[in-house]
Amino acid sequence: MVFLVFLVLLLNLPFGYWRAGVPRFSVPWVLAIHLPVPAIVALRLSLGIGWAWFSFPPLVGAFFLGQYCGAGLKRRWQAWGRGSSLCLAMDLVRLRVGRRSQTDNR
């Protein structure tokens, strides 16, 4: 169960990051919230948790915490003055490439 909670949190980080960069209540905003749900249902079923009542509070909490932390990452990224996109993975790649090029110039 702890493993599933951790996976749900990690799965929602990029979606929260995406959600924070689009206008509220727009189609991309709604998609950023709802697209992880089928993956979470598949994880529940594949790990044998099913629809046990005790699993709902921690998984819903992990869902919202992942969305919240992803949005916080987006806000911090923008506060650092880095150019940001709507994709967390792409921004992390750009950060790594930027650091690599800085060390190559030394």
C-alpha cells in the first residue's frame, strides 16, 4: 500500500506541474487533473488492492499532494527565473543540459 501511495504521488507531480501552467478551468487544466485517474485505477487493480475502503483516504491524499507539489515546483521554477515550459521532464532535461554546458565552458 505504501508503494502504491508513493507511485500515485510521483505520477501526479508532472500533471500538477502542467496544471499550474495553464488557465484555470480550461480543457488542459481539466485534463491535467483527470488523465492520471485511469493509470491509478490500473495500478490499484494490478497490485491487487481493488476497491478496499481503507485504500481511498491515503490514495486520494497522495493524488492531491502530488498535484499540489507539482504546482509548487512550477511556481518555484518560475521564481528562480528559469524559462519554463508546461512539461516537468523537459524542464529538468534543459536544466541538466544547461549545467553540463556550464561545466564544459570552464
